[in-house]
Amino acid sequence: MADAVKTEKKPRRKKGGKRLMKKRGPRRRGILTVVLPMLFIIIAAVAAVFFVQNARSYRFAGAASQFYAGGEYRIPADAVMRRADGASTIYYEGVTRDAVNLPIYRSDTRAVVLPQDMVYYDPRAGTAVRSDYFTELRYDENGFVTAVRGGASRGLSQGFLYDGRDTYLFLEPVTLRFNGYRIELSAMSFAEAIYDGQIMLYDRESGETTFEPPQSAVICESAAGDYTVSLLSDYLEKADGARTLLFTNPALLEPLLR
């Protein structure tokens, strides 16, 4: 993160047998016609259960971290994150911990894991699609991002993700302006901006966090200057002045990966 340009103060940073078959052939056939469909239904149900279990769990191949409230909360390798009742929970070494609704950064590879549903916005194409929980966003130094979930993957353009409440994950470098500061954030950084609360910024490249109450509007501007996002009012504004309110319920949108 580049140094903040201060106007007043610097924000705080924290880091069956044969006889029976002859005598009861017709009846036996009747039994088979019933049993076989039932068997098929049972197999299908088991397959569905396995599918749901796989979709509702994520195992960390390597260590990872979440950053919130100005601190770092580490997740060890082989920890499992499970989904139930609309919330994600992390289990490891006898520990059970709620996964807060913030991005999880893997330490073993350049990837971010989403513990919740978010909406992916491509402002330049004017599209918005749902990115389901446990989606992995894999990125490289050239700015290419690939969304992966299960056996499906899709390349993303630049833009950002929004959870419908307070959290933004930026897929490209952006500049944030608030409280008189101008703060540069690298790609894959995030901001959590709560009205009448705190704003927390995490810069992926530097690992620094900024944690401070917003006293005015919090505006995010793309590096190209072709769109801005109001993080407290939750709208997207294009360079021509057109404004679009952001979705507050990701479930209403089609999924990014199928």
C-alpha cells in the first residue's frame, strides 16, 4: 500500500431358489418391478446427499488467514470449513470457530476463498452474477483472476465483488478516499465499510490494515478512473454519471459457476 496522503492525521494500522421361481414367477416379476425403481431412488438419494456434503464443505490444502478488527486470525492446513443455516464454520484441531463474512487469504498459493455468497460486478461490461460461497479466486501477478468451485472454473475481468451488506473485494488496484485520506489498494484487497461504524481496509500486497470510523463518504475509484463505488451508500457510478444501486441479496442472481 502506498503511503496515505494526510490532511489531518494518519489512520491506525494493525497489522432368490429354482422351485420358487417356477411357482411364483408372475409374483416375482411384480416384486422386481417395484424393488428396482426403489433401489434407483435410494441410489439417487445417496448421490444427492454426497453432492450436498461436498458442496457444503471446503478443506484448506494449506494455511490461510482472515483479517478483521485490525488483527490476523490464522487457519491451519487441513482445516475444514462447513456451511449450514446460511453460515460458514471452520473446524481444526478441536477448535470450532465462526468464519466471519470476510475473504480468506490462502498462504500456500495466490488465492482468496469466499466464506459467503457475493456478487461479482464487471462495471465495464455492465454485468452482475452471483459468486457462491467456497468459491476460490485464483490470481497471478499479471492481474488475471480465475473463479474456481468444484470442477468448474471461469476467468474474470477486472471489477469487484460485493456481499450485499458491507464488504467489497477488489479484483484490480483502486484508490479509496475518506476522512481526507487518499489510500491506494492493490488487487485482491478488501474493504469493510459499515455506516455509523468502522471502515477496515486490508491491502493484499503490503499486508497492512487501516481501521477507523468514517466521518464522511467513502469513495472507491478504479485505477482507470472509469467508475467509482460509494462504499457506504452502495452504488456504482460510471464516468458518464450513470448510477446503479448494488444488489443487496446475492441469492436473486444467477450463479457465476454451474
